Amino acid sequence: MTNMDICKIAVGANLQTAKYVNKQHQNINTGMKNLVHEAVLIGKVLAEVQVKAEHGAFLEWIEENITFDQRTGYKYISLFNYQKQISGASSINEAYKMIETLEAQKKQKETASAHQRVQEYKKTGNKPEGWRRGTDDKLFKEEEARDARIEAVKKESLNNEIKRAEQKQHKEKEKEYTDNIISFLDQSAKAQQKRSEFKEKIRLSSEGVTDPFNDAIIDYLNSLSDDNRRIEACYNIIKICKRIAVELQGKKR
């Protein structure tokens, strides 16, 4: 009787099934057999028992009847499920590594497809074909939360940028205001120095040094571009003052 025949009989009787699985596992574990084919047959039997068992009963059956744990049982089932893809494996360990790679690729592909479905749902508002309730819903909520965090970071960054720009503008205005004051004070100091020098030059009397009228005339003369214009202005001032003096003397008579 072949192993395949044993599998067919084993599925129909729990005790015989358990004995077959335990015996095959022992043979593989002790090195008597290290063929991928034998492990695949164990996985086939376990997979068929799993299908026929009620919810939760399969794990209890393994715990009560099988000499290895649930994790090992699922590894055998994975060998059966991927038997075509691992047909070239020379050992069970190599087969398991091939399955790990296949499952990682499958998971990566499923994740990419899930993200595509979520993006389509975000764009259209309608859940696309193949939408996985629960899994894709959870991913959609995670994406929404991530988008909200990104938007919050962008908003905070924009607000900080605006704040920095306002602070820079405020500092520039303060500097401009300060520079204007310094320039005004500097110009005032220069004008005062120039006036003092001019007063000294024309040798005004000590009383005239502090006379506001003299200061006004000197400031006016300093505002002119050259000495020729200042001379002309002085003569005009003299003429005006003489005219005013004549008028004032006429009123006294």
C-alpha cells in the first residue's frame, strides 16, 4: 500500500490518521526519511482533517493526538499547499525557506493591492472590488490618521514659517527705525557742529551765539548749495531787514 493510499484511509479514521501522521513525522525527524514528498503527505492529511473538523476542533485534535505542536502542524500544511512551487527542493529545510520567500512575496503583493484599493476608495468614495472588510478598513483608517498627521505637520511648518517671516519683518522694521533715528541724530549733530563752526567763522558776539534768529539764518544759509548763493541770500536778507526797519521807523513818526 502506497503512502497516498494510507492518506486516503487515514482521513476517514481519526485514530489511524493520528498514528500515520505521528509515524511519518518520527521517520522524518529521526533521519530515516528526509524526503519533501513524505512531509507533503503529512501536510495533505492534516489539511483534510482541518477542512472536516469543526471550528477549533482541529487544534484540539492535534493537541490530543499528535506528538508535535500546532506550529509544526501548520508548517506541514504549508508544504502541501505549496507543493508545486517547492517541487525542486532537495530537503525539507530548503522547502521551508522557499515557502518563506513565497509567503513574503505574497504578503508584499497583497499589501500593495490593499494600498491600491484604499487609494481608490479615498479618491472615489466607493469601495472597489476585492475590498477586504476589516483588513482594508483598518488600513484605510491608518492612512486617514497618517494623512491627518502629515497635514498637521505641514500646517505647523507653515505657521512656523509665517511666524519666522513676521519676526524677520518686525526685526527689519525695528532696525530701519533705529537706523533712521541714528541717522537723524547724526545729521542733527553734524548740523549743530556746522552751525557752531559757521558762528565762530563769522565771529558773532557772545549774545548772538545763542540767538534763535541767528540760528535760523545760519540753518537757512547752510541749506544752500554753494557760497555764491549764500552771499546773494545775505544781501537779500539785508535788503529785507532794511525795508522792514524803514517801515518800522515810519510808523514811529
